[in-house]
Amino acid sequence: MIIVRIIVSAIAVIGTIALGDLMLIMGSLLAFLSSIFMLIAGIIGVKNAAKPAKAKTCIVMGVIVVALSVLGTALTTFKLNSFGLGPDALTLSLSLTFGLALPVLYIIGALQLKKRA
């Protein structure tokens, strides 16, 4: 799923560069970077799943992924609204819910790992 998100966000970055709108480019770029960072966080999380001493690193990475996801969604939504193309409330809430589900679960897992220390 993360690989698909990386590919889709890379295509979005290319598409927004063609439009030339800086805010859309930044939103798409944040989505792309968030996807890459999510992949790296997942690899580090799997690698350190049995090491409670590394829980703090995982928590920080999870918070960064959440921040990048929210910021990317906010920038893109704000700019699309200025074009009159913004998503409705249901679409936006579903986008945020599904975009934040894995990072929040990741943070919860890291917090549980930290309790084992």
C-alpha cells in the first residue's frame, strides 16, 4: 500500500509541476515525502520491534509522518478550494481518516513498546 502511495504521489508531483502552482506542488511534494518517510519509519519499526530502547525513535518518526500527512492534505485542500475544486467534508474526512490510520497505529505500537522498557 505504501509503494502505491509513493507512486501516486510522485505522479501528483509531476502533474502539479506541469500546472506551475507552487502551493499545489508543495502539497503534492509533502504527500510524496510523507510516503517515503512512512516507508522508512515502517522499516525502522520492524527492525526495532523487539528493542524497547528504540521506542522513542519510532514515536518521533510516527509524529513526523502524521504532521507531514496533515500538512500535505491541508495545503492541497486549501489550494483546490481556491480553484473551486475542493473536496466536500465527507471526502476530506475520509482522506484524513485513512491517511492517518496507519501512522496513529504505528505510534500506538511504539508507545506499547516503550511501556515494555
